[in-house]
Amino acid sequence: MKVFYFLCFIFTLFGCQPLSQIRSEDLLTAVGTASISAQVGSTQEEKQFKAMRASKLEAYKELSEQIYGLRVSGSIDVDDQRLSNDRTNGAVDGIIRGAELVSSYVVGDSYITELKLNLRKMERMKQYGEAFHVPQDNTVLF
């Protein structure tokens, strides 16, 4: 009888273990893409450089969405029982510190940038300085 209780205890103990291993790292990844031909520029190199910058910003935006979420707002106008205007806007706002470039390359007409971010590293880097809001109207603050 003691053996039966002992086996039940062992099976219960193993049944409480997770089936998959939880990642010990707080690591996020993001991929940004941008079309090279859609860029404005006089040479192919200038268009590729602008696509590289755009894909990097897109990857940072994706990291920011993963950390801070995406603010969505919408409005619908009905005029004379008909839908006249349906608008949805999305915005993301956040500060990313410590992201590392994994890879940056061209695939066809697209420039691709891959970033990774260790959330623990980002939290440690917050101690090194304050972040200030960047004004939208080209006003310089000193």
C-alpha cells in the first residue's frame, strides 16, 4: 500500500512539470523590410541606402510594438444611412535601447534588416540616462 501512495506521489510530481522548457532569455527579434525601387533617388545606390534606413526603422517599430503595444483608433461616419467614411489609425511610441543588428541584406527588390533585443539589457540601460520627447514641429530644445 505504501508503494501505491509513493507511486501516486511521484506521478503527481512529474505531472506538475511543464511539457516544454521555458526560455530563460528575454530575447525579442524583429524584421524590417523596404522596397528599393519605391525609394526616391537619382542612383541605384542612393535608393538602396534609403531602403536600408527604412528597413532598419521598420524593424525598430516592430520591436516597439512587441514591447509597448500598438495604439489603434478608429472612426466611422454614416451619412443618410450610408457609410461615408471609415478610418482606422495605428500608432506606436516607445524607446528601444540596446537592440543589436543581427543581419542586413538584399532579397530581390527588398532590403531586409533583422534586429534582436535582450529585454534585461534594455532594462539595465534605462539607468544610464533619461529620454526626452522629440518635437514634431522641428523646434530645437536646449
